[in-house]
Amino acid sequence: MDANKDIVNIGVVGVGGWGKNLARNYSQILKANLRYICDLDQATLEKLAPLVQPENITTDYQELLDDNKLDAIVIATNGPTHYSLCKQALEAGKDVYVEKPFVMASAEARELIQLADEKSQVLMVGHLLEYHPVIEHLKKMIEDGELGDIRYIYAQRLNLGTVRQDENALWNFAPHDISVILYLLGLKPSDISARGQAYLQPGVEDVMFLTMNFNDQAMGHVHVSWLDPHKTRKITIVGSKRMAVFDDLEPSEKLKIYDKGVELNMDYDTYAEYVGLRFGDITIPHIKVGEPLRAECEHFLSCIRNRATPRSDGEDGFRVVEVLEAADLSLSQNGNPVAIDGASS
């Protein structure tokens, strides 16, 4: 795309689920032109028909690839289709945004990253929570040392909701929380362990428990399920100075900071006197929370115009897929830890 071009022409592929929200956002952003919506289901397309010109509603992906005026393709289809669709788009000279999970294998992720580099195309992965104002606030707090050394982070993403057949709960739910934990810690896990069960469909786990070890510096724990009585979207961070809880389902008070912790006193001889608990105040920072998806869409457009590397670029997507792959292997080995090469020390 011409860096001096102001309006970015966008095509959204897969508008039956989350893709309809992406299409809505791009139709509303002034410096974006939603040129295409594409889906295999005609009835789905008809529901979103008012967003684009009638001639730009299509079931044929090739139309987008062949259109020289189209700058970028946004892919929001199911995970197993991402690799093929991304590869075709990059080869056609389009910038690409792809929803999570990036792809279903780290080797595929590495190939797409290299292809994007060779073609000088923008490649961005839809790790939405990295663009959430609360996560941005927590990232700054961690970098500024306000929480102290991070001991562990655990995330819960639970619901009694849509059951998928082509992705288990790990690949469908966990990329959100894995990406956030890696983003907040700025570390690569040294090993992964995972346990889960498939109760509704053989071979498709409905509930998963995933643990990431960061060279014994910190731990990350993720619990995902679409077979749970409670809808939960919560992340808890335990630091040596303070603790934080981000509850994304709270309408206004989404973040609470707890001035609690354990203090070690080297002056005492007995264990009871050596370890002390600190209970302080709870503070609720005022954070202006808009729609994270709008921020994410605008970031993609900015990267296209400025030929910049996205925050959630292909490498970010690769790291998450690498964790998911290791978790799958651990799951097949009854929870045995699986090492990840090149972990941060």
C-alpha cells in the first residue's frame, strides 16, 4: 500500500461469528473503507449487506485476492482455515490481520512470518486483550515495579456456551489469556503442562487446565471451559508488593489493586515471626475503557499506513501457537511438562 494513501480498503472474510464485529468496526472508522465482506454462507452475508455495496458481497475469496484496489484482508474464519487463507492473501500482496488462533502449527506460523517479511506485508494476529486499556495499565504497572516481582498470573475464561467441533477449548479460548500472560511478563515460558477432558465429543476437550513455567521466575495458569455454570473472564496477578484482579465482566470497576502481600523479616528466629502478612487498602484505578476491538482495528490501520510492526505481530502469534502446541503434547502425555526451546532466562 502507498504510505501516503489516507483511506485503507479492507475486506473481511468470515462474518458469521466474531467477524461481524470486525466488519462493523471497519464500516464505522472514517479512514477505512469496508470494500468486501466474504463468507461461504449467503444468509450470513445478507444480514450484513447494509455495510457494503451490493457488488462487494461475495462467497468467492478469489475476488478479494484479485482486486488490486484492496489493501488488506481481515480473516475471521475458523482456526484450521487460517494458514491457507493467510498464505494466499500474503502471496497476493495484501496486508493481513488474522483472528486467534493464528494458525494450528508453529511451523505454519514461521512460514507465514517469513512470507510476510519477503513480501514486506503487515501481518497482525488478533490478540484482542493486548489492546484492552486495563491490560495496558497493568503492563505499565509491572514495568514501573508497582506490583513488585511477579510471582504468578492466573486466568479464568469459562462459560456454558458454544461448543466447537474443529477446535477444543484450549485452542478456542486460551489464546486470549496466553497472549496476555506472555505480554505482561515479557518472558517466554520454559515448559508447559496441561490436563483436560472431553466430555461432550470424543477428542475435543471441553475443559483445560494449562500451566506455564517461566524458568522458576514466575508461573502462568489458564483455566478454560465451555462447560461451566458461570461466565467468567478474570485475570489475577500476584506480585511481591501488590496484587491485581482484572474482571472484564464488571461494568465499571474492572481493575482492583490489593495492597496485600507477604513480608519476610530476617531479624527473627522462629518461622511464625519470620513470615508476616500485610493487609492494606484496595484501590480501583480510574481507567477510561472504550471498545478494545476498535483500538485493535485502528492499530492495524495505523500499521498499514506507516508500514509499522503491529504489537501483536506474527512473532507474537508464533509464541502463542508454540505454547498451544506444547500444551497439546503435554495433554497427550497425561500432563507431563513439555520444554520450549529458547525460553527466556
